[in-house]
Amino acid sequence: MASGVEELMDLLYQMIDEAKGLPLSSDKCILGRDKALDLVDEIRSQFPMELNEAKKLVASRTDYLASAKREAELIRKQADDRAKQILAEDELTAQAKQRSNEILRQAEERSRELRRAANEYCEDALRRTEEAVAEAYDEIKKSRARFRSAAAGLNNKQPS
């Protein structure tokens, strides 16, 4: 005979559809009682099996949905953790850039100070050298003048 509830229902429908109608009535028919009851009994016997299958499918679907929800939650948590990690890395990068800029600014400032100090030192050294050279030049001029005057005095005292 038929194996599933659906097939049994189709047979019962066909039986009713093909049944002979009662005279003077369009909505009543004559069925073979035993055959119709056998189909109904078989449908009833199939229901527990079909219901069990449906329950298994529903339970399986529920388990699958729960598993999918757990997996989705895990993926969301991993994404949150990764986003936090990226933010932390971005924050570290920003701090490193800020520190780098500060170090660069300090180095430039120190460089300017060293350049200014070197310029001042060179200026002072050149000024002192210029003063020393000027004093030496004055001394040379004085010595030369003394030399000339001594030489001129010797030239005037020599017999001619």
C-alpha cells in the first residue's frame, strides 16, 4: 500500500472524488466503509511516524539555528576584539607619531641652539683674533716706526 501520509490522503481524496453520488443530492456520496476506514486507520498509524520526523526536523533546525547563533556571536566577538586591537594599534601609532614629532621638534630646537652657540663662539673667536691681530698690527707699526726712526738716526750720524 501507500507509504506516506500524503499518499494516503491522496488515495482517500481520490476515493471520495470517484464515489458515486446519492440520488437527488450533489454533496453526498456512497463510499466503501471498510476501505475508507482502512485508509483513515493507516493515516492515523502514519501520523506518529510523520510527527516524529517533523519533530526531529524541528529539533535539528533549532540546533542548527542555535549553532549558527553561537557561531555568529563568536564571529561578532572576534570582530569586536580585532576592532579594539586595531584601535589600540592606531592609538599606539598616534602616540608614536606624537612622540616622534616631539623628539623632532626638540632636535630642531637643540640644533638651532647649537648653531647659535657655534655662531656666537666663532664671532667671539674672530673678534678676539681681530683684536689680537689689530694689537699686533699696531705693535708692528710702532716697531717699524721705531726701527725707521732708529735707522734714520743712524743714517744722520754716519760721516759722509
